[in-house]
Amino acid sequence: MTDATSSDATPDEAAPDEADAPEAAEPADRATAGPFDESEANPVRPYIDLGGIKILPREGLNLRLEVEEQTKRIVAVGLDYAGSTLQVQPFAAPRSSGLWEETREQIRQQIRQQGGRVEEREGPLGPELLAEVPVLAGAEGAAGKRLARFVGVDGPRWFLRGVIGGAATTDVEAAAKVEDLFRSIVVVRGGSPMPPRDLIPLKMPATPGTA
């Protein structure tokens, strides 16, 4: 599933109902500490351009692109770092309201339907969900459960969602490194109209010697 939520989308240029629209959820220092809008990013930093987002390379970081089998489109970016995993997805959002509040509620419902447990807490990036997610038995062994942190930040006309796994769910030092990685991401919303909750298109990075 690639929508930020399952609600019906309406063009982001349409005026939202201000009385019902949830407030944007973002760290107070987002514009200076990230995640960044393209207009806020340092233009001389050597970002990896993935279309809807840009990633700042760092030692020990491995990048994976997650591709939808039927459509062959890239639906998420996976980052392996500090003994942890971080899956990120950028979505279009309304001009004057956020998506993270309603997205958290949808995630809570999905995890509980799967038989998992989830709690909301205040983290370094703002409200986040800590979930115990059931894992089906597979080639690696018996069924069990894994911990995952769901984080999100509402930016200007975009929403960036992250799912953190591995050491950064429990280890303070690893968590700080992955949170710093998440905050270094640049979201490239673009100027084209898009329905809120639509995935901002991602692309393969250019190889050396190509445009």
C-alpha cells in the first residue's frame, strides 16, 4: 500500500475545510534541522537524487529501492544504517493541513487488525508509534513479532513517512543516528498539482557519466 492513508484524495489546490483539517505535525526546528523542503536544502551538498526525495550519502549507509511488482514503479526507499533499517515514502499533502495525525490512526487500526500491539509516544521527531508487529513464519524460521517505529513529518505541501526497524527501535545511540538520517532527507514536492496522499514519484539515481 503506497497511499499515506486510505481516504479519498482531493486535489491539493482545493481549499480544505479548515475546521476539520488536522494541524501539520513537524518538529519546531524542521526548516533548519530537517527533513527539508527542496527550497531549504543546501544546494552544494552531494545528494543522491531519487526524484521525490534526495538522500545525503554517509559512511555505512546502504540504499535499496522497493519496487511494486505489477507496475514496476518505485514505491519506497529502504536505507540500512547503524544496525537498523529505515523505509521512507514521500506523499503530496494539502497546503494548510497535515496528514500525520490521520495516518497514525490508520496504522494503529491496521496493526491491531493483524494482532499486533501499538502505542503512541512523543519522540524526537514529534508524535510517533511504537509497534509490535506479527511476523509470519518463513524461510528464516518460526513466526514471531518484531518492533517497528512509525515516524512522520508534515512539510510544506508534503508528508514524509518513515518506518524504523532493527537496533534503532531500542538502542538510544542507534536511534539518534537513524533520526539524524531521517532529518537529513530532502523532499522534492515539485510544482505540479497532485491529490493529497498520492506518493510523490521516485526514480532510479543517475549513474556516473549520465544526466
